[in-house]
Amino acid sequence: MEVEVINLQGKKVDTVELPARIFEANVNVDLMHQAFTRQLANA
């Protein structure tokens, strides 16, 4: 997965290759909900 690097002026200055293993992984919505709910309960 390749993404653009943008500076503070909004101009493209570079591109970076991100590891697909991390950034294209499937999201486990049930696990995210459980972690979020648990965090809110501890707040």
C-alpha cells in the first residue's frame, strides 16, 4: 500500500510504502466494540 506524504502547505512531498500485513488487515468489529466498551467502563 503506497500513500502520499503531504506537507503543512498541502503539497505532495513524497510517497511511503506501508506494510500491507498491517494496513490492509481485516477489522474485527466485535473485538473493537468489546475493547471500547471496556475502556469506557473503566473511565
